[in-house]
Amino acid sequence: MMPLYWKTIGHGDRHLVLLHGWGLNAGVWHDISVRLSAQFTLHLVDLPGYGRSQGFGPLTLPQMADALLAQAPARAVWLGWSLGGLVASQLALSHPHRVAGLITVASSPCFSAGDGWPGIGPATLGQFQQQLSEDFQRTVERFLALQTLGTESARQDARRLKEVVLEQPVPSVAVLNGGLEILRSIDLRAAMSGLTLPQLRLYGALDGLVPRAIVPLLDALWPASRSHLFSKAAHAPFISHPDAFCEQVSGFCNQMDVVGVN
């Protein structure tokens, strides 16, 4: 298997692996990595087929998770944003001995709406898949704009996300379609109910992709997990509210230290 782009910075005792979302790359973590590298050994990864991790076709969710293990530390806290949250969750399910703690950011165990579950309409995700093959750039730009919509810094944040995309090789349409198919079809709600490792779920109240309505539903479904809602953030709270975001991550990991989770 091809090696992934994998950058390690910082010298903290605890390893923290950061997984980006659909269409992006590890560049999204630039601002918070400066803040967190004093406390953690950070691992910045381009998911298979994204950014500098070229040479991959579309993978299933378990295949994406498995592709990360070869270069990963023996045990780490895994933080995943959006699609990356699904990948980190899959890792926690399939390889729990490698996961000391799980942090998901603007992510859902089931992105598709249905049967009273809040999410993205399956038809909307299908439309994105169709539009990708017709107008790649405009479709990606539209998706990025949705991620920051409603925040005070929406235009600036969307511009930053677009810069991150363009700084590195863009994923192929096949890889992007594969990612959208994961978002459309995967449902980890029941499987995740059995997780016993420390878990923090972070959300933006203004998120148009992962509605805030799922927060109390998952609080009830997964009572052992913790959640936090950033009141003025949308889908990328680590970009719009980096200080508050880092406080949540640090506080969660500090609590793990207090209770002796290694």
C-alpha cells in the first residue's frame, strides 16, 4: 500500500492524530496545530487519495481506517472532522486498542437524514455526486461555502478552506465520489453505542450539514460520551473559533490524564 502524507510536530507526551474532512487536506489544521503542538505530539495526515496522499482510488470506510494504521502511533487520541470523524469512529470500533480517546468534530454517525433523524437529505448528497462529474470546481466550492454559512466570519473562513484545497493536489472525482458515498450510506449509530473509550463530540450551532438537533439525540444514545456546542460556529469551529476549540480538546485530554487513561 502507498504511504500516506503524515507529518508529526510537537513533543507532548500524548499523541493526537488529526483527520480532515471531505475534499480537504491536513492544511486545515494549520492554525490550531500552532496552539496544540506545545501540549501534544500532533500527527497531521492527508487521508487516502486526498492532498499529498496520492495513488489511491476510492476506498470503503473500513479500508480508509485500515490505511492509517501502518503509520499511526501505537496508541493515540484520534480527532476527526466531518468525514474524518467517521474514519476515526471506524478506527475506534475496529481497532479500539489503538485508540485512547475519540474526538469527533461537526460529524455524525449517520449523515443522511431519514426516519426522524436530522441530517443531509439523501437526494442532496446524490445531487452533489452527480454535479461532481459535471462541474468539479463549482461543486467543491459550493460544498465549502455550506461549511461556513451563517458565521460572522463566513466569507473569510470559506476563502481559507478554498486556499487549503488549492495548496495541494486535488482529489480525483472518483475519490470525492467515494467520500460522498460514505457520507450517504454509512450508519454507525448502533455500533457506536457499545464504545467504552473516552469520547468528546464537538458541534457548531449554525452547522447546515450536521444539524444541532442530533446533539441531544446522541447524548441519549451514547450517555457515556461528552458533547459541546459552539454557539456561533458552523461546520468548521476550529477555523472560526480556534481558541475555544483548543480549550475543549485540551480539557478533554487533561481529564483523561486525571482518570489515568493512557
